[in-house]
Amino acid sequence: MKKIFPLSHQKHKPERVIEAIKNDIRKYLKRERSKKLPEEADYWDFNCRFGRESDQADTLHSAEIIPAIDKAYEEKWVQCYIEIIAKPAKREVKVEQGDDVEEVGDSTD
């Protein structure tokens, strides 16, 4: 999805316009997450960008888009550009360090 959303409308209250934009974003993310994954992938990751225009957009995490829309509304932007591109990804295994791991039941009280 690459889209410019106007943050105001002549017939609708600004709060309803913002809620409609958030709803569109949530529906798009849900639809993309429900698509079938390739065999080598574990989950859908998203490349997201947000800004006033496409050339001014900054990279964000998908969880940061909704708060960014709220911030744009508070700063009275006329419009905002949102880009969300789904990509398959594979989880990486986290390695525990031996010094940080505390064993349970090994106390000598």
C-alpha cells in the first residue's frame, strides 16, 4: 500500500477521518498477515514509511504507524503519506549468554 491520506474532509469531523484512516491501516495489515506464507518464512514483516509527502517519509515499525497518525493530526498536517510493503521473514534464534542466565533452585540459603 502506498497512499496519501487527507487528514480533513468537508463533510466529516476530523476525528472520524483519523479513525477511518486507522481502520484502513489495521484492515490492510490484517489482510496481509492472513495471506499464505512461503515455506521458508515464519511471519509477515512490513517495510513501513510515513511522512507528509513520499519524498519526506521516514522509516517506521508497523506498530508506530497509528501513533504517527495521531501525531500528524495534532500537528495539523493537511495530509500524510503511508507506505506499507509486506515481505516474508524468518525469525532469528536468540542466543542466551551464560553469565546472564541464573539457574533456579541452586541457592544455598
